[in-house]
Amino acid sequence: MEYIRISQINLSEHIGERVFIKFLVRDAEVRKQKDGVTDFMTFNMVDKDDCVEAKIFGATSAHLEIVQNGTVCVAAADIKPYNKAPSGFSAIIYNIDIAGESSSGYINWADGLDTGFRVIEDALNDVIDTIYGQITCSILMEYWDKFSSWSAAKGMHHTALGGLMVHTSEVVSLCEMLGNYFNSLYYDDFVDIQLLKCGALLHDWGKIFELDVDVSSGATAYSVEASLGSHIMKILSEVDLVAYQKRIGYQTYRINEVNEQEPVKSDEQLNREIEQVRLLKHLVASHHGKLEWGSPVNPATPEAYILHTMDNMSAEMFKYNKEFKNLEAGKSTTSWANGELKTIYKDTTK
């Protein structure tokens, strides 16, 4: 029997038919059927950025052993219309087995990872000698493994592995470009480019705590920590912690190993450092733009407003690109998002 990867077949053209397919298992769950006794399984069949909902009714212990997150499987499936699924259809699995292949070729990693890494590396090198940069570099370097592999969101934007780093690099690049433009339009220090870059680098860093990501399958879910806080709250506390550890904005007296007193900062220097920490926190706190969108404050500085706008632009362009991949020229899609009707049209020139 020859099995076809789901990325190589348009399942929407096979509704009402049985197909033989190969895929990666993700988001597997076991539930009870209506009788309250019999198990059924629900999971997503994944191949790169293709994702189709699947179900196994009357799931046995053998099914539970086979259908594990991160496992590549082959299956016979009936494709049924299902309007509650994002794709408009679902797959009812009848026979399934382990394919014996590595999952690496099926996991969806974000495009542009190498470019994103270089953008962030250049930005960190540019800000390292500033107060903002000392804090930012310390935070990113300590958690680099997660930051460079995490998804940026569960379903809104940049959902692939590495999406957090790619999204961050896009926001950094957009912020720098717009900040430089307005500095050339008004005056050199109208926008503090180093502050803006650091705000962009840090704005979503807390997602590594807000989201649980399984790098073996790409599955992303909200963490337990997210039920009591948000990524914004996490970053604000981390900035304060690192600033204190680095004696930024704090007057301290400490005797070192040779019994020489640490230099005392002047009030002017302390006040300047305190102001810089507050500004960096403000950018992070206001980057969602509105209180109802999760920001505890609205943007109050040019840097904060640019960061919010460019963060939103990166997310929106991701959505357009994703829809365009499956949308014919001259066609449109309409859906509800965040309480608003959202229409995307792909013009005939594309």
C-alpha cells in the first residue's frame, strides 16, 4: 500500500472518499464517546504547515500506544465534511500504524530562521553598551534555547517552531526602519533607536513561559502560568530583577574581596538609570496598544507607539501570507476575529 503525505494531496478534493495518507501526530487527546464508556481519540494530522483534524472512534489500547505526539503514522481515513473544523472537513481514521520515519521532515519550522538570527545578533551587538542593552542581552542570552525555538502564539500568528525569533526579528527590523525615518524627518534623537530596539527584542520574550511548546511535534498550548498572568507581566518582573542584579538604578554599598567600597553613584546617574528602566518597561507594558488587548498602559512615547504598531503589522502580514497560500487570485475569505469581521482579498495580479 502506498501512502501519500498530506502535504502532497488536496484532501478537500476527496471529501466522501477513503484515502491512504502519511502524517505527523500532534495535539492528541483521549475523550469519552456519548455512552460515557467508550474512548475516542482526536488529534491533528500535520505535515509542515498542513494541518487536518482527525478522529478515531472506539479507540483501543493499541491506538493509544500508536497515536503519540511527534510520531509519524500511516492511516486509512475517510474524509468527511465538518464545518466546525478550520479546513471544513475532518478525517475519520480506520486503520493506523507507525510509519517508522523521523519526525524532523514533518515538523513545521518558521521560514526565515537564519535571517532572523542575524537580525537579532546585529541588534544585540548594537545595544550591548547601553543600559537598555545590558538588561536585554542578559535576559535573552539566559533563555536563548527556548527563545530561538518557541512558537510566537498558539493560533494567531507565527505559530511554527522558531516563530518567536522570526516575529521578533521582523519587529526589530521594522522598528529600526521607522525610527530612523522619523529621526531624519524631525531630529536625530526624536526616536531613541537603542531603546526601541531593546523594547522590540524583549516585547514577546515572556511567551516562553506563557506557552508550552513541544519541539518534537510543534504542539503549542497555553501554560499553567498563563492562567495567572501574561507574558507582559513576566517581562516586567524580569526587567526589574535583572536591573537590580546589575545594580542599574539602585544605590548599593558592597565590600568586595579586597575590601574596597563599590563606587557610589551620583543622584544624577541614578535618576538617569531609573528613567531608562522605566522607559524600557513602558515599551513592553504598552506593546499591545490598548487596555482591552492586554496592555496595562497605553503607549505614551514615540518608541512605544512604533513598537505597538510594528508588532501588529508583523502579525497581520503573517495572516495575509498564510491565507494567500490557499487562496486563488480574485477570491476572498471572511471570518470573525477578536469580535470583528475580517475579510482578506487576494487580487488578480498575484
